[in-house]
Amino acid sequence: MRVAVIVFPGSNADVDMFQAVEDVMNVQVDYIWHSANDLSGYDVILLPGGFSYGDYLRCGAVARFSPIMEQVTKAAEEGKLVMGICNGFQILTEAGLLPGALLRNRSLKFRCKLTALRVENNETAFTRDYQAGEVIQIPIAHGEGNYYCDEETLAKLKANNQIVFRYNGENPNGSLEDIAAICNEKGNVLGMMPHPERAVHEWMSSADGRRMFTSILRTWEERNSVKANA
Ligand SMILES: NC(=O)CC[C@H](N)C(=O)O
């Protein structure tokens, strides 16, 4: 299994993501610069947090035109697992791979703290190692994490069980219905504002993010053994 961590000009959580993959999944992981145009050798594509292109225009609005995004779209269409964290989530919505948008935090302040999340959907490739309804601790660090979508989109998200995590208790950014993470209809693309890669060891205040990486690994192993046995 090979994992790609996409690096945009201004990414800053790429190293954390790389390290989390190495520590928890123990698989091959490479940094891929945003101007690359081939992801065919990768099984899992991770878009890390940061301030791509200085957050100019809107967070992610410029990065979504990076050459690599055509390959990320192709990978998503092929059913590969694609996960965007924080700025990665913003880029995925800007690219149209996930519905809705991330607006300025309602407080208009950058928020950096540990948040409580409730697991709404533990049947995704990214969350299967959690219990439904479980409350976990994952840190946030963003100024534009206020998830918004129109009513029709929200109804669809609910009908398809695409809301994956909600903030539990305090909503740190004003997001619609406390949404912290969503996936696409097929369930192979996930975006979330909190940073699971910054919660993979007890010394980080929480190790609750580990199970996102173990979930991805288990999903891939199962898919692969199905292929091998076919
Ligand atoms: N940590 C991040 O990825 C930050 C995302 C974005 N730059 C924001 O402030 O909302």
C-alpha cells in the first residue's frame, strides 16, 4: 500500500500527516508536490492542512487549480480513498469533490484547541474503527471552518448518511448543524476540519485520531485481499 501526502505552497501540516501515517500505519508514504501529474501508483491520497497560497481569495480557492488536483479527482472517481484535513477539506470543497463550503468562523477568530467530536457515521472507510455515537477528542486550528451548505444539500447529506463527525458540546466555528466532517456519496472522499494526524500519541493530549488511520489501513487490506482471492 502506498500513501501520497500532497504538498501545496503553504501547506504546514504535511509533516504531521506524513509522520502519523508512518507511526500508525507503517506503510510507504511519499510527499507529492502539487505540480506533479501522476498519482497512479498511490492507493490513498491525503491533502494536509495549512495555508495554501496564503489563503488568498478564499482558503483552497487557488490550490484547487494546482495540476495535481486533476489527478486527485481521477483517483476519487476510481474509488481510491481521498482524505482532506482542514485546508485539505477546504480544497476538496473548492474542487467540487465534496459539497458545501467553509466560511469564516462565526467568531471571526482563528481557533486552536482540542475539540470533542461525536462519531455520526462509523460505517465509512475512514471511521470503521470507532463506535457510533462515541465522543472523541481531536484538535482544531483554523480561521475558516464554518461549514455551510444549502438546505437541499443538507437534506442529501442526511439522507445518504454523509455527516461523519459533529462537534459535541461547543461548536467552535458556527458550522451548520455542528458538522465537523462529511464524506461524498460514494464514501471514498472525506473532509474534516479537525486534525486527526495531530492526535495519534498520548503525549499529543489525545490519541483518538489513530483510528482514522487504522480504519483506512483495514479498508485497504480488505479490499486488497478481496482482489487477491478473486
Ligand atoms: N490548519 C489549517 O489547515 C488552516 C486552514 C485555513 N488556512 C484556515 O485558517 O481556515
